[in-house]
Amino acid sequence: MATLLEVSNLTTHFFTPDGVVKAVDGITYEIEEGEVLGVVGESGCGKSVHALSIMRLVANPPGRIVDGQIIFDGEDILKMDDAEMRHIRGNRIAMVFQEPMTSLNPVLTIGRQLTETLELHQEMNKTQARERAAELLQTVGIPDSVRRLNDYPHQFSGGMRQRVMIAMALSCNPRLIIADEPTTALDVTIQAQILELMRDLSTEFGTAMIVITHNLGVVARYATRVVVMYAGKIIEIGSSEDIYHDAKHPYTIALLNSVPRLDTVERVRLDAIEGLPPDLVDLPVGCSFAPRCKFANEKCLQEDPVLEEAAPNHTTACWRHSELAELTAQTAAN
């Protein structure tokens, strides 16, 4: 498969009275056509800001993309002017935001919010756009779609509003969909329905997806590869299978140990990650995770590790990754 999106050394900072917030601090990864990539990490690690950077939606001021490249379909998004970016945004790259009630305009009907994009990017007339909008609502599982085009966002449930957002994202047959915690505000049953829907639609239309979440269960089921972020940086990249069965970074292991397991008979106490994420204005010297890491040594506290290959197609930023399995086993034995 060909590479669809290549993010290289992306750096996004927020310039505040308290100092420079290094929200995204030099991240690099790529996604292939039709691939589903999961991006995970604690709140405040830079997941959403990196997505907004790809869409060129970071508010300036105070935010600014200060370095890097975002190559989409062979073109550098960061070198495009506003008119070129408007053609990309919503047309070739679409985004599903995490809270649909604040993303949908409360004073416009659902139909108008769907047809606007179709008229702009697909050059449809009003009749064609309305017919296509009804088809999209039907595709995402909203019954009586023609009548519901006349309804307003407050007349839909949370799950239905998220389906509308997905319909909007699919309206122009984009090459890439970025889903920023698409199920955060939904109950568990509706979460499963929405995620199954997104996966089926991605398969049907051959659309690549970036799924941003803190829910590791979502990643295990739907993503082919996983990017783990911490303090604005990528600290591990690997296939879903490798990340779940052979994680190479203490932070990834800690995240996995904090998730309830349904496949064990014994009742196991969940491990919390001690301490707090670092202040992005004043990052510690060395590895950002070292103050919270039970395996940190003197080198970890003094030198910032870089991403390096720990296994085939599996990279991590940890000085002790080669001895991590032994250290974890010793800790478990004690």
C-alpha cells in the first residue's frame, strides 16, 4: 500500500503568559491508504492538538505550528494557502470531533449542515445535495432519513448526533478521517455500535482512519497499528498485537495494567500510574516519564531517549527497553 499521510517532526506550541506550552513536540509517523491507526495516551498528551495541527485548525494566537512537515497525498499541508486548505478540509480529510453537540450548529437543521459541504466541495445543486444527505443518514443507520433532515441537533440523541457527524465526515468520500475520541460522551452499548459502524464504513469505502482515544479497548479491536503519546511526544509505535502482547515502554505497560481484564478468573487489583503528567511549560530533564517510572535509572533522568527500533516494525523511546521484560518479571515476583 502507498503512504497516504506522513507526519515529520511536527511541533506545535502555545505561547502563553506562563511560558511556551510544548503541546506537540516533534512527532513523526505515517499512515498507509486504508489503514486504521490508533493514537492513545493520557489527557493532555497532545493527541487532539496533533489532529488539529493536521487540519490546520490550531487557534493562532496562542497556538502555532513552529516546525515539521505534514505530507498528505504527496503535498505538504503546511505550505498550502488558506484557499487550498479549505479544499482539503472536509473534502479529502474529514474530522469527527469528540463532542457532537458543540460541533453541530444548534440553529441550523441537520439537512442544511450536511448539504452545505456537498454543495461546496461536490458542486451539487440543492436537490442533489439533499438526496445525497438523506442517503448518508440512511448509511449511518438513522431511520426515516428524509424527514429527519428537517430536524435540529437537539432533537437527536447523543448517539444519533455522533452518527450525523460521521455522515458529514463521509459526505465527500475523503481519503482520511480523523476521529477524535468519537465515543467519549456515549454509553457503552452505543459506543460499540458507533465503532462498528466506522470500521464497516472504512472497509467499504477504503478510507484511512486515525482514531484518537484513551480507551485501549477501542484500539485493540479496531486499529491495525498504535501510536502511544506522552507529554507531547511519541514514545512507542507498533502493531496492535505487538503493543498489547510485547509492549516496549514502561508507560505503555502501565496503561495496559490499568485496564480491567475480562479474560482472567482471578480478581486482580488494577495498577494506577503514580504521579502526574509533567508540566508542558517546564518539562523535566531527561525522559519525561522518568519521574513516574519504576524502572528509571540515572541515564533516564539525564538524557532524553529517542525513538529506536526495539523489534521489527516496533519502535520505542526508552533507554531500558531491551531489559524491560526482565525488570517487569522481577517487579511482579516481588
